[in-house]
Amino acid sequence: MLGANDRMYKHSATPFGVAFLDAGSVVRSSDLDGFHLDAYAHRILAASIERAIVKR
């Protein structure tokens, strides 16, 4: 689910034809610090970005 800022970014990007990927819908922060991504999450996020780019 998109938060208020995410909706704003998506709304701002759309008229310009800029893709928007909600990373929070794909990965979660590491349990280690609750902020950064661990190696697995980076791989998942990278694969999601790749799919979004190839799809365009």
C-alpha cells in the first residue's frame, strides 16, 4: 500500500512518463537496523527494477 509521500511521487512522475516503483511493496528493511536492506533484499529489488525497465 502506498503511503502519502509515495502517492505524491507516483502522481508527480506519471504525467512525465516516468516509471515509479514502490520499493516498499517489494522488499522490507533488514531486521538488523530496520532501515537498510540486506543482501537478499537488494537482489529482489534489483530484479524488480530490471523487470520494470525491460517491460518499458
